Amino acid sequence: MKTTVELPDQLFREAKVVAAQRGQTLRQFLTEALAEKLESAKEPKSKPWMRHFGSLKEYKQEIERIDAIIEDEFERVDPAEWT
């Protein structure tokens, strides 16, 4: 389907350059970009952090060690000294 879309000049130039660098036509590049944008719109907006859930699991032991240090330090603090 053909359509007319108004784009800011700078955005148009950047898209044209990137398409050329990838060896694509502007039409191919814009079709791909729009498809990617529509696909990402399907993801639930309520919990964007879930995309990264579990990505730091290799740091679990280090996080537990740091949490233990923080807990020890908080136990040393005298609440009377806060005022």
C-alpha cells in the first residue's frame, strides 16, 4: 500500500543513511523499523522490568554477601544516635 508520511528532515536523512549502510532501500528499512516498533508495542506495559528478570542471577552470591554486610552494619547502628 502506498501512503504519504511527513517526517522531520533530519530523521529522514538519518533513516536514508542507515538504510544505505545496511544495503537496504528506504522502503525496506522503514518497513522493518515499523514492524519492530509494532512488535515491541505488544509487550505488556505494566511490567517492563520483567524483560530483564533473572539477568543478574550470576551475581546472586555477591548480592547475598553484600546484603549480609549491610544487615550487620545496620545492627551496629544505635537508633538513639539518629536524632
